[in-house]
Amino acid sequence: MVHIRCFFATAGLLALLVLPGYAAEILPVPEGIPALRTAKGVDAVIAALLNVPYRDDGAIDEKGRFTLFADQEKIFSSPGLNCSGLVLEVSRVLFRRNVTVAEAVRDRAGGSISSAALGEDWDFGWNLVLNLSEGLSRSMLLPGGASVDPVTLDGLAAQGFDLHAESTWEELRGRIRPDCLYLVSFNKESRRKGHKLQHYHVALLHLAADGSLRITQATSQSRKVYQRNLSTKDGLARFLQSFANTGSIRKKIAVVEVLIDGEEAVEEAP
């Protein structure tokens, strides 16, 4: 079902983009990210968001305003995104659907309540990945060339690849396709009281036009949206160093492949 939401620009604050394939749907683009207005293709859409400052809980709402996931009444005049906010905005543009913040963070299995059996928000990242890819052609990649419909897995089952196994990156470099965007949920066993496992971070994988495998994310350490080239020895080493294992706890990544419609790019509304 196509959701139709129309918003009107006021005082020149927002640029309105018509999303191809969804002619009646409008995607407002905040003034603080002007390059997003004319970005065409995966590389350009992601590049438009590089170096956007990191903001704890930062997101863009469906009206193109900078806000917070937990408090959408809070509006900022300057750009700021956290990891989830980045993945949400790139998904909006490339999948051509103006997903609301509420839709993006919908609790699918009761994991967001304080009394959740596995700890509050333990599966937040997995929920986000499923919500943003719902209704699209998607598949969760599994080690050994296998795949599965991600909706059949809960957060405990959806752990995926060992982040630090050499075989993970050898395999993924051969499986990542140029016509897809890959939503990644980082997860690990947790020592937090009441928690068993946490889907604690999200990022984007894609195959760049030059054939290299790129990961894009926003972290509190970097204080911005940034990208690493995982096809280079140095780029992969720096990425893995920043997500080092802690003691006996090994970090994993659940990788969901989502087909991008062939009508690339975003057209500016008249």
C-alpha cells in the first residue's frame, strides 16, 4: 500500500522532492542537507549525508525536521543524526517511502517495554531494519551462501555473521550486489543487568560505483556520519578496530539485503 503524505514548505525552510514510482508521495528534505535535493543513485544519496554531525538520538522526521527519536516535539535548526537516524533517512530516499519515525521504531515483539524479558530495547536495531524494509524485496544473508526471509527470525535468531571472522568479509565482498542496499544490525551478548543480547548499532553496506564495498554509519566516537572502504586492508582494519570484541564477547552483524527499485534518483518537485 502506498501511503500518501503531503507537506507544504513554509518560509523556504524545506525542499520538496517527488519520489519516482510514488508520484503522489512527497519527501521533504531539510535545508541543512541541500545535496540530498538532487542526489541520484546510492553513492550520491549517501555522500549527501556524510559529515552530518552526530547527535544522540538524532533523526529527521517525515516533515524534514531535525528531531529526536524519543522526543519528536524537540526540533533543531541544525543537522544531527545518530546511527538509526542515518539509516532511516537513506532508506526513505532510496526506497522512495516517507516512513515516519513512529513506523521506523515500531516495537515488533514487545522488546521496547521496561519489563521486557530480555531487557528494554534489546532488539531495537533489528526492529528498525525490519520496519524499514517491510514490504520490499529483501533477504537476510547468512554465512555459507545461505539466506532467509528476515521476518521469520526474532532478534535472538537474527545474529548473522561473526564481525571479526576473516571469512565474513571474504564472503560478503562476493555477495554484495550493486542494485541493493544492505541494512546492518550489530549485535552482541550483553552483560547489562536483565539483558542477554543487544542489537545495539545499525549501519549501511553498499557496493560503490568503483566496485568497492563501503560501510556508512554515525557513531558517538566519530561525532559525524562517515564511511570506510572495506575493500582496502587499511579500511577494513580500522573499521574492525573501532568495533573490537570485548573479552569473550564476540560481535556479530545481521545483514539484510534490500532490492532498490530500478528507477534511481530523486526528482525535484516543481
